[in-house]
Amino acid sequence: MKTLFKTTLITSFILTPSLFANIAFDVNEEIQNHKLIVDVKNKKVISKKALKLLDKVLSPFEDMTEYALVNDILKMKKGYKNILSMNESGILKQSVSSDTYQKITSKIAQLEKDVNTHNDSNVALVSTELFKNIVDDFKYAIYIKNQLHIEKLDGMGFELLSLLTAKHIDYNQLDISIVNAKKDWIAIREDIDDKNTQEVFDLLFRGLARASIKKNKEMIKILASMDLALVDVLEQQFK
């Protein structure tokens, strides 16, 4: 998916609930209608629909993280409105379990307070956490397993950058993020034909492990940004 470090920021256009809803209900109906179908062609159609839904629910939180990382308060306020619009459309509730949905809505309320108090670091951390919550509990994960592994690699990059903005960096959580993301990398590594891509990600994780041990903030920041750029390359392997 797009990131501030890979492409130009999205426009400040505020998405309306009805726009999200039209997409959501179409996606959900398509998936529900084909739940038990084993036809390969139809599975591909459902996968595309599931991926479209995932993108719609993740993008507002990804955008919010980007805005917070560059301390853009105006875009954070608009980003928060986009999150509310997406939630009001119903697609977030359709995408995760009821327990996860309740946790997310509670955190969204916290996000508003952080935006209003210009707590950019916490906005980035909370937005990244919500991004991870959705990926971890996406209802239609069975249709897009590899993409979810890739999203978790993307999430690692954002989480590391967000953790680095804190006054007191939580290096323990930083280590956990790297270890968990490496598991996702291992899960898809052998499905990648391009050996260069394999080697680059292997080196990335070796570098992150060493930088984390040394608590080298600047190197971690460089490698986290590199991860975000490489995820775009990785996604092309599965298209």
C-alpha cells in the first residue's frame, strides 16, 4: 500500500460514509455469496474483493500514521475525519470480530484527544496499533493470506518509526516488532521467485537485529524507511 515514504501524500479530500458504504456492501455481499465455492476463478474474484475491502479499512490509519510522523496537524485532523467516515460507513465493523471492533472504536476516541493536544507521537503509535489490530483479525484472511503477511511487514516499518518518536524509546517493543515481522517474512519467503528480493529482505532483518541490539536509532530509522519502500516491490511478486 502507499506510504508517505514511497509516494506523494493523498489529497485532503474527505471521504464520505456513503462512498465507503457502497464499496463495503458490494465487497461483503460478494464474499458472502461465494463462501462455499471451490471454483478457482471465483476464488480469485473473492480475493480481489477482500483485498479491496482491506485497503479501504487500513488506508485511513496508514495515512494518519504518515501525517503524525511528519507532524502535520492539519492533515491529522482531516485524517481523523476520514477514520470517522470509514467507521460510520460500516465497513470496519464488517471486517473484524465484535471484540476487536470494540477495542478499535475505544482507541479511535483516544486518537481524537491525541490529535487535539498535538501529541503526534501517540497519534502515530495508536494509528499503527489499530492498523495491526485490523490485519490480525481481518475476517476474510483466508482469501488473502500472503497479502496479510505483507501488510504486517508494512506495519513493522510504521511501528518502528512511530516508536522512535517517543521521548523514551521502548526498545523492548521495538525488538518484538522486528521478531514478529520476521516470522511473516519467513512465511512468504519461499513463494518469491526473485532471489534479489529474498536477499534484500534477509539483509534488512539482519541489519535491524544488529541496529536494535546496538540501540542505533538513526540506523533503525533508515532501515524502517527502507522496509516501507521494499514492501511495494514485494507486493509486485504476488500480482
